[in-house]
Amino acid sequence: MIRYLYGDQLAKYPRLACTMFEDRADQFKTRLGWDVTVNASGQERDDYDDLNPLYVIWETATGSHGGSMRFLPTTGRTMVNDHFLDLTDGVPFQSPFIWECTRFCLARGAEPGTAAALMLAGGEIMQGFGIKHFVGVFDARMVRIYNRIGAAPEVLGTQGEGRQSISVGLWDFSEAAQKRVSRVAGIPLQVSRGWLEASFGDVVPQQDVSAA
């Protein structure tokens, strides 16, 4: 299932939080060789985890992390604005209707459909909070994943070539895309909406997804 948790709520789910940060270390440091900081507990965290971001986490049947993403509004500090403006012609993103999505992570041996479930949850955030776009930095390997899911971004800028390339992209999420990602994830839209409502209740606009 999907859980939506702000940073200050992670302590209520210690196993889920611990395995998320451990899986981030495994993916970004061990497998991808990124220049990230891993603490003495074997967890990858950065300064943006200190800003009380919203985490979207796929929780496995054992209560551990299967995959996750991290969201921050661009009205505050973001990774794109702080480090990647060279890919946007120096233009920062600063709007209440644009949020940044970073740290897309899948645990080793993640269940089929986990990546699509996370993208579907991103669409729920857009609808629930009135967000128009997500902006994010991604590497070349993610292009294949986004295309397979059916949720590819508009690429705004790229540096490097081949597997070493890094891009900044902008996502929207149409009704057609939502249904397509729902099919890939194998998760009915009413189930996906129920997970969001369980976390945020009345903040979610009441829309009929029962027939989807």
C-alpha cells in the first residue's frame, strides 16, 4: 500500500523509515555510485530531508520500504533551484502550483508495479492539493522506467551523454495518463484515492473514480 508521510511523521513508522533511508543508500551510493552522504547507520539523507518534505512510500506486506519519492513545494528550497539551474537556463521554479519530486527509489527486488504505484500516487497529490506540475532531476536510467509506466516528463534540459546524462523534467498528469498508470500498476483508481484520503481526508476533492 501507499503511505503519505511528512518528515515529522516518520517516527511513527520506524521500520518503514529506516528501510527507506537504507534502500536510498543502497540505490544511490552502492548501485549508482552517486556522490551522496551515507551515515553510520547505513542511511542516505541530505539537507532536503530536514525540510519536512512529503514522502510517498510503498509499504510492503512486512511493513518495510518497497519504493518511495520525496516532494517539496518550490516556494521553499529545492534541489533543482539550488543545484541545477544550469539545466533550466538559469530560470528557477517558484510557484505554489509546482512541487519538486526527488529521490525516486526502488528497493532491491521491489514488487512489479511499484514504480507505477508511486507515479500514480504522485498524480493523486496533484489532484488532491491542486498542483499543476512536478519538476525533478533524473538520470538516464529513469527514462526507460517513465516510458514503460506511461508517465514521461517534458525534458527541459540535459547535461552529459548516454548513461551519464542528467536531465530536468516537468510532469503534468492528465486523466488519460492517470488511467494508463493505474492499469500498469494494477491498482484501481478508487483504491489509490482511498490511500490518499486515509492520510489527508477532506483536503482531497471529491471526484468519482468508482467507474475507472
